[in-house]
Amino acid sequence: MNSDFDVNELSKIISTALDDSPTPIDRQYGQLGFMESQVIQSIFQAFEDRIGQTDLINIIKDSRIPSLSVQNSLKITDLHTVTHNCRKCSFSGITPELPKWNVTNPDVMFITSSAYIDQQASALFVAMLKATGFTSEKVCLTYLLRCPTRNVEQQYIDNCSHYLHNEIQIMNPKLIVPLGADVLSALFGTELKIKEYKGKITWLGSWPIFPIYSIAYILKAGASAEEDFKADMLQAYQFCYNKGS
């Protein structure tokens, strides 16, 4: 067993998962270092041309966890076990299986609104990953909602966000890619229009956030949207690896 494993931390998460009593909601999400956003963004903008973007991203990534006021020593399997058995939203069934793509040290974490992704959407997403150069060893796909529902309601977001924040800390990716406005708004704790953020890096604490449209939207919008989606995926790849097309 990892000597850094914190039994108290796991017990606290288990208690939270089993406690269905109402609790005050703080949607500023300081757990991800929300208040550090402007500082980190200023540092990144000041040094990206001097150090090189890829090296600077790696420096921020490597120093991220020790610098946070809320640290996390859980294993991803422990977190997923707790999440899988959570009953805070009082659904009769068990939560969906959590991502099988999770790796020990991903470069990029894609976040969809729920676990329900149809075959056509999955095929498009995998095709775009391959087309832009991402490999399965460095990609993590996870969900905003851990409940067996497609309805993105604030109650479910409040109950599930704690698990997502812990997952982000444990996986410690170079880049976080929210797929759709629901995920983007949930990360920042306020309603945002994705068209105002798409294709841009926006910092949340020390986490670079690169929002793109949801796969469901891309499929509805047609071929031109698919080309735009591919361009966004390529930009995400270049941010992680600083490589040209």
C-alpha cells in the first residue's frame, strides 16, 4: 500500500457519498484553486515565449499538486469505488461504469456531461483522437455526472462535482477539455456560453481549460462542424505537445 495513502481522506469521501442530508453548496470550487486563476494565467503569458510553452506546461503540471491547499493522496481505483456506490441522488439503480480509459498519468482529460455516449458519437470521438495524434496511453475520458441520468440538473452537478474535482487532482493532466457548455459551466460554477470560450485556453487555478462543443452537437451540426471539431482537437494536441500540424 502507498505510504502516502490517507485513510481519513477516503473515509471522509465515503461519508459524503452515503450522506443524503442537504449540505451548503459552494459553487466557487476552491478545491481546484479557483482563486489562483489570474496569477497562473499571468505567469503563463509572461513566460511562454521565454521558456517554451511545452516546458512551461510541464513545470506547472509538476508543481500543481504540492502547491494546492487541498491535496489528494487517493488512488483512482479507490475514488471510483466510492463514486460507483454513491447514493446521494437517490437513484434506484447503480451508477454507470466509470471510465475505462483512465490512465495513470494522462496528458489530457476530456469531460463529457454524462456516461451515456452513443455508438456514433464514440466512433467520431475516437476517430478525431487518432486523426490529431492523441494516443490511448495519454488520454482520459471522464464524466461530469456519475449518476444514471442524461439530465444535467444542478442538484446532480452539486453532488457529483466533488468526485470530478478529486479525479482531476489525482490524474493531474496537462490540459482539461470540457465537451459542451454544461461541463464548462459546472467547472467554473456559473453559466457560460461555450462559443465565447471555444478554441481558447482559460485558466481555472493552475488548470488550463480548453472548451469545445459536445459530440452530440457536432453530429447534429454536420460536416463543417466536424472539421471545426478536428481543428479544435488539433489545437488541444499542439498545446500539450507544442507540435505543428
